[in-house]
Amino acid sequence: MKNQLSKILTKGVFLVCLTALISCGTIGLTTKQNLISPGQSGDEVINILGTPGNKQFQGKDEAWQYCHTGFSSDLYVIVWLHDGKVTGMKTYNGYVSGPCAKGFRSIDWQDAPDRTVEYRVR
């Protein structure tokens, strides 16, 4: 009887710890994405979020996607860059069976944030 109770408690503790670890990973990505600001370089983004799981390009525009598997859904972050500088960011949730990288969306370039073009009078 004690042996069965010990096994049940061990499984329960394992499930609680696993849930906490998965949740912390998603919170970690959420916290890290808050460190991204417009104007930062791609290298700064990589230093904060790591290497993107997916990169898509169109001219001087880039969309870098990151994901992290969560408990009930996966968290996706798109970092938009123009000419190597951050112009904005977008997040979305999704769920795929297996690694979250299987759920990266194809980029709709019309969703890219507006960027400021500076004009100077000479």
C-alpha cells in the first residue's frame, strides 16, 4: 500500500513540475520579447531571443519567427525588420501536434508594420 501511494505521489509531483517548466518557458519568451524595441539591430534581437526558427524575406523586409511550446497552446512571435532594424513585433497563439516549429505561418507582407522614412531638406 505504501509503495503504491509513493508511486502516485511521485507521478503527481512529476506532472506538477513538468507543467511548471512548460509554463515558465512560455513566460520566458514573453518576458524576453518585451526587451525588443523598434530600431534595434538583428544582432540585438538574436542576443535576446536567440536564433529564429523561421526567416522569411521580401526585398529589404524580413520576418523572423520564434515559438515556444506551452501547456495548452504554443506561443509564436514574429519580429519584423527593415534594412536590418526592428520595425515591430506580432504575437499569436496556436497548437500543432509535435514541435511548435511545424506551426509557423507563411508571412502576409501586408501585415508588416509601417515604417518611418525620413526626409531631409537640403
